[in-house]
Amino acid sequence: MTYVLAALTVVLGVAAFVYGGYDDSPGLQLIGAVLVAGAITFAVRAARRGRRK
């Protein structure tokens, strides 16, 4: 379930980044980039925790 949530967040972040570029909004692009980076970090940390157990 955590991977599905992370994947959906990445999709939302990419969509925000693309729409921010279309609308010429650097703030929305930054929010999209932060969402993608956070989701990838979350997924990697969850994967590492899963291997340790």
C-alpha cells in the first residue's frame, strides 16, 4: 500500500510540475518537485525498512 501511495504522489508531483511549466508558475513547479522527491525518499526508506525485518 505504501508503494501505491508513493506512486500516486509521484504522478501528482509530475502533473503539478508540468502544469506549473505550462502556466509559467515557478511555485507550482517547486511544489511538484518537492512532492516527487519526498515520495521517492519515502518509498526508498520503506523498502529499506522492509528488508531489515
